[in-house]
Amino acid sequence: MDELLNEHEQGERVRSWLQRNASGLIGGVAVGLALVWGWHWWQDKRDADRDAEAMAYDSFQQQLAAGPEAVAKAYATVPKGTPYQAMAALDLAKTQVDADKLDEAIATLRGIDVKDPALKPVVDSRIARLLVDTGKPEEAVKLLGQSDDAEALEIIGDAQFALGKQDAARDAYQKALRSLEEGSPARQLVEIKLAQVGADAPAAADTPAEPAGAKTETAAAAG
């Protein structure tokens, strides 16, 4: 009998608790459903936005052969603050260079909002090359600073050569050669520029030799 009373009492306590908290439970379920719906809505909206951005960039690319003015108008339709805008700006700058509008190309490149760290060296190198071509080699050297990739070092060499600093140009070209593949067109061009400043390209024997252990491991792997 006591056990039956306890079960009845427990049942009454459960029903009482449910009655007191029914509104809270219903509200919690509603909030949960709203969160799930909101998440799916946000995912769908993000996918739709990405599709729209890609379509706008595709439409922009179709105007690339129409000349810099038409390309500039199409560029205004590319969504701002997206990776597509940076790529479109690079395309626009190229059309401006092809039309010999170098100052406009520099302005376009400088207007890129570089959010991707991997894109910054590309943008800086293109600006620096145009600065050299427009008679502003000092600005090019300052922009590239201590950059150590082959393209930047080649441009620094060009800028130093334009400034009449052949020793500095030679040093930059020689550093660029260290990371350029033997026989590649890029290396051949730097070798020609190095010869212009009165220096020979380093022979293959002048490059650091591969450690003996590494050669052994390579041979073993090949076997």
C-alpha cells in the first residue's frame, strides 16, 4: 500500500511540475525550432549570395575584351569586399596596362582591399613593376622592402638599375636566381639582366650542394 501511495504521489508531483513549467517547455521547443530554421535560412542565403557573386564575376569577365572603359563599368558591378573583387581588380588593371594607362592601373591595384595574405605579394609586385615603368623606381624599392621572392627581387633589381645603382641591382638579381629553376624562362631573363649590370650568372656548381645523406635517402627511395 505504501508503495502504491508513493507511486501515486510521484505521479502527482510530475504532473504538477509539468503544469507549472508547460509554458517554459513549449517556449524552449519553439526557440529550438526557430534556431534550426534560422540556421538553414542562413545557409541557404549564404549559398545564394555566393552564387550571385560568382555570376557577377563571370559577367564581368565577359567584358574583358571590350576595352578599359567597359571593363571599368563592369567592375563596379562586382560585389565589394569579396575575393571576386580582388581578382576583378587585377583583370581591370591588366586591361589598363594593355591600353597604356599605367597610372590608372596603379590606382586600381592600390585600391584592392587585400584580405588574403597570399595575394599581397602579387599586388605589391604588380604595383612596383608599374612604378618602375612610370619612372618611380624609388617608390618601387620602398614598396617591396625586404621581399625575398624571385619576382620581387627581380623588380628590385630593375628599380636599382633604373636608379643607376648597379651593385645593388646585381645583388638583387643574384638573389633572385637562387630560387629560379635552371633553364626556366624566368631565370633566363634574370640572367640577361644580370649580364647588363656586368656580372655572370652563377654556375650550377656555385649553388649549395645537396647533403650527402639526402642523396643517399633519395637513391634509396628510387631503388
